[in-house]
Amino acid sequence: MLSTLGRGLPVFVFALICAATASAGTEPARASVRVTIDNVSARGGMMRLGLYTEQTYGDDSARPVASLDLPATAPTQNVEFTNVPPGTYAIEVLQDFNFDGKMDFSWLGLPLKPYGFSRDARVYVSRPDFARVKIALDAGANAPLTIHLRNSE
């Protein structure tokens, strides 16, 4: 009995190693994209970036697929979204002067903080629709994007 078990053990260990190696290779590929933010206001605050799917874009209560927060310290800042599932997304940027995590509006409904969107989409009456801001992220590194903040003094 022991001699039979002893001969099968190396085969079992080899099969286990092969299975572990094969499953490690099936890890889904991830995407990354570098974003340059231009026209950052000297008023400082926090740069808040969110990466949204078509289903979550435009929903103020939705959580982004990925988010980045960094101090607004220079007129041009560079950030990178990494380890993101490949897909189609929109990026929203807000320079949050008062650290409250949301856009403030005047009594006329005009935004009071600098903001921007992927593809440098302009705002006319409301947030641009997804078709105007969507970007495709493929596996691996993607072409860098530049977003120019609007409403900076």
C-alpha cells in the first residue's frame, strides 16, 4: 500500500504545480491610463478624479470603478489609473476647494469649482452625455489623455 502511494505522489505534485501555473496565466489582463490635468487653479484644494462606466456615469450617488484624490499643487498635474478592467469609461475631474467632495453651484446653477471630463467635453447646460466623454481602455498601457479644467480663474 505504501509503495503504491509513494509512486503516485510525484505525479500528483507535478499535476498540482501544472494546475497552479495554468490558473496563474488566466488572470484577466488589466488596463492603465495616464491623465494630465491642465489649468489647475492656484486656489489649491483637492483634485478628485473618478472613472465611471456607462451605467454609473451621471449618477451622483454611484461609486466610480476607480478614483484618485491628490492635492492640487501645480497648474498641470499628472496621475495614472492602474489595474483597471479593460472597457469603456468616462473620467470626471473636480478641483475641490473646500474638501466637501461635491460640486458647488451659484444661485443660477452655474458651477463654482473647476471641473473637466474625458475627451475635454464641454458643458453647455448639464453634464455631457456618455457618448461625448467615453474612452476605450484596452489591456496594458493606453494613450495618455489631457483634461483641461473649465471654470479656473
